[in-house]
Amino acid sequence: KRIEYYDSLGISGNTIMKHIQYLIMKIAKYEKRSEKWNSWRRTHPKNIPRQHNSSDCGIYICQYAKWICKRGNPFSLIPSFSSKKMRELMITEMKNELIIPFLRKEF
């Protein structure tokens, strides 16, 4: 069990992770859960693609989430992945309904 913090700007997430862990512990106490939330590990992966401006965070967040859901570590495969390449990849995925193909059945 762990809390992972991904930041495309490379900012340390220690304070943020402590706040998240505190919030989880408060919710657990309110819901009367007996789990030891304070034993969760906090991790902040360092070797991930980084953005080079203050406007591309959405692109990186979407790609991080996709990679995490695939349960792989593709971050090490593309250390120089550019915002432009990520944007093009997302457009291709959306056009080909590769991100959320299940929605097509609902509409």
C-alpha cells in the first residue's frame, strides 16, 4: 500500500503526500476502519517525463494515469518524450477511440 505522487514539473511532493495521508487517516477514522493508514509508503518517482513549461500539465497527467493503469513502467522507456509527441499520441488515441472505447456502446 502506497501513495504515489507524480509531478511533471519535478517538484518534491513530500508535503502534499503527508497531507493526502493525513486526509486518508481522517476519513478512515470517520468511517471507523481499522486499517493502519499511517503504515502506507509514500513514493515520488523521479525518472518520469517532465514538462518544460507551465501549460502542459494536463497532457502529462493524462499520460501518467494511462501508464499507471497499464501497471507498467514505460517512463523508463521514454525519458525524452516531448509535449508535442504526447499531444499527438493523445489525439490519435481519441480519434481511434483507444482511450475509452466502452463509451461508444453507451451512446
